[in-house]
Amino acid sequence: MSVTSQTALLKSPSPLIDIGVNLASERFNGKHSEVIDQALAANVTTLIITGTSLESSEAALALCQQFPEQLRCTAGIHPHDASELTAQSPIHLSDLIQQPACVAVGETGLDFNRNFSTPEEQVKAFETQLELAITHQKPLFLHERDAFDRQHQILKSYRDELADAVIHCFTGNQKSLFGYLDLDLYIGITGWVCDERRGTELQALIHNIPHDRLMIETDAPYLLPRNMSPKPKDRSNRPAYLPWVLQKMAQHTGLTELDLAHKTSDNARRFFRLPETCSPNEVIHDPVSDFYRL
Ligand SMILES: [Zn+2]
């Protein structure tokens, strides 16, 4: 059975925006068109490509130029890569952030779970990116693992000057959810919610998230939704599988899949300011039809 026929099973009832796709990952090399076509077939119509280092942010921008109708991206340095920050990095990042296809600063934040960079390096890279987000008034795409207290404290001190921010791939507990909501942040839900072992706490919490703060993402190629059946042979997640996350979110929020699709896409459009964003090629479209396509 081909990958396409396996996954043509689930299609979103309304266009979805996948706010976290690591399309610049080498696991998608040579497959970009196929992955985007498959997403469109599942009614996942806009993908926000995550930049996790200077190199991957540049690659994400290049992909946006290649597929200006479907893609936008973030530009930033992931906490794992924080040790790579140099004196030149803020200048370089600032150039990337100002590109029209770049719709957010990040992925940034703190990850004290793995500490691939030291906590001090992570805090420095995080604060550098908070300042860039403030300078350019672009929203923040945030990561956090086992670092809620420190991340919340830092965010709180910058919050008044920041535009919006989203905690992508939220996997925390009630304390961290309520703490982030108190700062009026958005919450990104991935296939973590589909995990019958690790996702039960999130399943029980998700109804607490205000509907105007919810967004949806795959974090592909990671976090293949475990409710997916049959599963693709390569076990690699793709934006086309986002409707499986939508289905599980509907079960735990009490909203219909159609309602959730509308709300998460409205939120993502507002958050990333998608209607106002022209394609990198500056192709001027009818703003009304652009709004619906995005
Ligand atoms: Zn992340």
C-alpha cells in the first residue's frame, strides 16, 4: 500500500493551518513537493515551517520562496542549539526575521530536560530572541521542557513589550498551562494529545484552553499521532496527518472537528498575521481570496 493511499483516510472538514512543521529537516529531503501535495489533499492548506538554527531558518525561508502559496516560516535558535549563538547571530537573525515570509521569531525557549546547551547559554539565546521579537514586533514561537518556572519568570518580565507568543507542542501540567494562559499566550497542540500513555494529562487539561487561544500542529517529522491507523511504514510524521490530531482534540474539548478547524485556523491567521502577509515574490492577490486560501 502506498503512503498516499494509507493516509487519504482522514481529511479535515475545513482548511487547517499546521503551525509547526520541521520541513527543513533532512528527513524531508527530496520530498517537499510530495509532502505539501499530500497535506493539501488532507485539507491542511498552510504550513508554518519551524526554524531551529540560523542554517535551518535560512533553509525554511528558501522553502517559502519555492512554495509561496502554502508556506510561511519562523526564524530562530532552538534551546538545543543555543551554544551556537555568537556575537554575529543577532544581526544575522534580524535579517531573517525581517523577510516577509518569516512570520514569527523562534523556535526559542528553555529545555532543561536534555540540556544539550547549558541553562546559561539557553537563557542568553532566549533573551536575545525576546529582544528581537520586541524590536520587530513579531510573535514568538516558544518551546519549553522542564523549565516552566524560569521560562515563565523571563516571559513575564518581557510580556508587556511583546507581541503575541505561542507555547508550541504544549506537554506541561495544569500549573504551567494556567501560568502561560495568565500571560495571555496561545497554546499549540500536537499529536502528544493522541498518545494514550504520555498524553493523558494533556487530554484532561485541554478543555481549559480558551477557544481563541488554541492552535494545532504536527511538529513533523516528530510525534506521529498514535491514534493513526494504519500507521505509515516509515513512522515519520507529516502535515497531512494533522486531521488525526484534530480528531483527538475534538474528543477532549467537546467541540466538533469543524468548529475546531475554524477556530484554530482563525487563531493562526490572527496570530501570524497571515491575511496581511504578501507572498515573498510580492504577488498581489485579491485580499479576500487570499484570506481564504491562507
Ligand atoms: Zn519544540
